[in-house]
Amino acid sequence: MKNILNKAIIALLVFAFTACGDFGDLNVNPNKPVAVDSETLLSNSLRRIGGDSFNGFTGVLNNTRIGPLYAQQIANITYTDDDRYQAVQSDFSVWYNGPLADLERIIRLNTDEETKAAASKSGSNANQIAAARILKAYFYNLLTDLWGPMPYSEALKGDDGVFTPAFDSQEAIYQALFTELQDAVAQMDGGAGVSGDFIFGGDMDAWARFANTIRMNMAIRAADANETLAKAQFLDAIADGVIESDLLYPYLAEANNENPWYNEFRTRTDFALTELLVNNMKDSGDPRLASYADPTLNSVAAGTPQIVGMPYGLSTPSTQPPDVSFPNSTYVKAQDASLAIYSMAQVQFAMAEAAARGWTTDDPEDHYKAAIKASWDQWNVDYTEDDFNTYYNQEGIAWDAGKWDQLIGNQKWIALFGQGYEAWTEWRRLDYPELIIPEDPLSPSGGIPVRLIYPASAENLNPANYQQALQLLGGPDSDDTRLWWDVK
């Protein structure tokens, strides 16, 4: 796997230099290149899952910056503007110009009669198209869950002269993505798996499980907005087969593809776990805390190691890092520490919720327990059944059918540490746990954001469709306008 990723990184560098060094033949159609390297495009797109930077908006998907800050799992120590929601108005063009454009190109290269034969060196045409469609759906799901209505049906059509695309409603995007994921899996053939795939190793069965897991997660998210659609998609995804072990992004012990938390701490110590998370886990004796955080430096020096949380969202923070706990040096911010894309805990929590909603005849408590255990296993907790029962049988943790949303919301928030985007999104949907308002919040609403605000460029460069987007959103372009699935 490391060799595949190293090859991909080298190929990206070669591609960048050769693309800029020669204007070539002006009579050659640039949209139908003779030299086809779709595996480089796939590798480049996959790297975005791991938190590759876009204009400083680092790791919005799962790992650093916005996700865990807005979920209040991580706090800034010195520069707290992001904790107070300064970045709530954010640009999305980098996603369309980056991974989505690369994936669309893969599809075109493997569809066009003039390029598909050359493209097949990177895997069967059908399998490459299927992988690109699945990964596009993954990114579109992230985008619509951040902003709401987004360009979708008219997006990525610059070659066809569409430069100001219309926005689609979030419900329409969800419905389209459900179909897209199913159709992508259905088109897979028995040909060669895709090259440039350093996450699944070109295994199309693993790609299919990835697609079904995306559908499962989307279905649970849509449960309160369109239960009929959500239930049907959830049951179908589970029947078709979701992931059977934690799906991790494979960071390397080298600068080209290192864990983003490692990079954050390379020369600075800006981030610590929040008091909210640390005290919650301390109060319940949660053994995962030792895998989430390092003891403070002063307590280690004194021979009495203690994990201490940082107050969240201070308006006048310390100019010197106080004695608080940084993310764990082995499991969170080691240079090659893997972080989850989807975890088995997510699968089991989804199964518990489906059962609690009456979608299945399973016992929801069985899946709820399995979810907590899966999270403990993910974070390398060494425990016995008695250890688990001692933790589980506490008030506020043990299953109560009348409080399933609160219990799942609290436990899912803890389990999604390291997947900040998912943690913030699930908090928005389930409304648990109770987060705090930071000092002097910088969000326009004065509260905790429940969506990102469209960039100014959307209104300035695409004004008619921006106004349409607000109609589809059903409210002002504010951080407190709830998304389609956020109906509570």
C-alpha cells in the first residue's frame, strides 16, 4: 500500500511539471489528450479524503480544523477565532475545481471512444467509471451536508459551456446520489480493478462496500426528512453489504502524505482536547480517553500524569499554551497514524438507530453495545467484559428505549473523535450532546453554526442561481438556517 501511494505522489509531481512546461500542438484538442493517466487523477482525488489542503481549509472532511472545532472536541489554545466561528463563510469552488473535476475527467476518458482504449491501462473502463462515480458521490454528500443546496445536475459542465450552474435542493441531491451509488455498483464488471487506488488496492468488492456504506450513512441522516426513502435505502444498502472492518485512511511516515495532525504539531502546539470532551469521558471512566489524549507536559514531568481539557472558544486565550492535553501522540497525531473514513462503530450505531425507529426487528440495544465496543476496539482499548459492563451500566449510558436519540447522540459524538466532520454533522442532526456557546461568537447568528454560509463569489458571480439556492434552502444564507435533514 505504501508503494502504491508513493508511486501516486511521484506521478502527481511529474504530471504537474510536464503540464506546465510545454504548450504542445495548438491543433490538439486539450479535452481529448493522447496521453491518458487516469490513475493519477484517481490518486489525487483519494488524497482529498485524507485532509489535503484547500486554501487553508485543511481537513474539513474528517480530521483537522473545522470539523472537530465545530463539534467542540478540539479547541484552539492561542488563536481562537475559528472556535468562535470566524470561518463559517467558506468557499466551495476548490472542491469542484479539484477532486470533482478530476473524477469527471476519469469518467470522460473512459467513455470517449477516442480515449477509452488508452485509459483502460488503469483498469477496465467500467470499473474506473464506477469508482469515479462513487467517489464523486462521497464528495457531493459532504458538500451538500456542509452548505445545503449545491450545484449538482449542471455542475462540471464547463466543457459544455455551463459556467454558472443552477443549484439543486439537498433532497434532490440525496435522491440522485442514492441512485448514482446503486448504478455505479451495478456497472462494475469482472475486468481489471482500478489502478492508483491506495485505499482499496483496486478491489472492486471493497469499492462496492464503500458505496453501500455511504448510502447507509446518508439514509440514517435523511431519516427525519423522508423516512420512506431513508428506510428503503438503508435496508437495501445493508442487504447489499457495507464495510466489515474500520475503513482507514493510510497516512505514511513521510512528509508527502503524513497525518494532518502531525503536520499541525510540527512546529506549533495550537490544539488541545476540550474540557467538554475530557470531563465527559473522565466522569464516566471512559478508557478511550487515554488513546485520544496525551497527559499534560507538566503533570508528566511531576510524575503524576493527568489529562486536562482546554476551555472552548475563549475570546482572550493565553498567548502561551497552558498545561492542557494535546491529541494522543500514538493514535491521533503520529506521522503515520491512520484515521477513520468510516468505522464499524458508525455501522453499529446506524443499525441501533434503525432498530429503534422500527425499521428492523433487531434488538437496538445489541447494536448500541456493539457500537461502543467497536469504538473501544478501534482505539485499542484493552478490556474485559466486566470492564465494559462497569462502564455501560451507568446512568446516561445504559440503553433506554425512550431516550435512544440522546444516548446514540452522546455516544456517537465520543466515538467520532478523529472524524470531526461526521461528529459535527451528527450533532446537528441528533442535537446531542449539549454544546456550549463560545465567548463573543463570530458567527452572524451568535450561535453554533448548523451549516456553512455560501462564499461571496456565489452571489457575485452566479447571482440568479444564488437566489434560487436560497429559495431551495428555505431560509436566509445564514449559519442558523437548518438543512433539509435537520428537522428537529
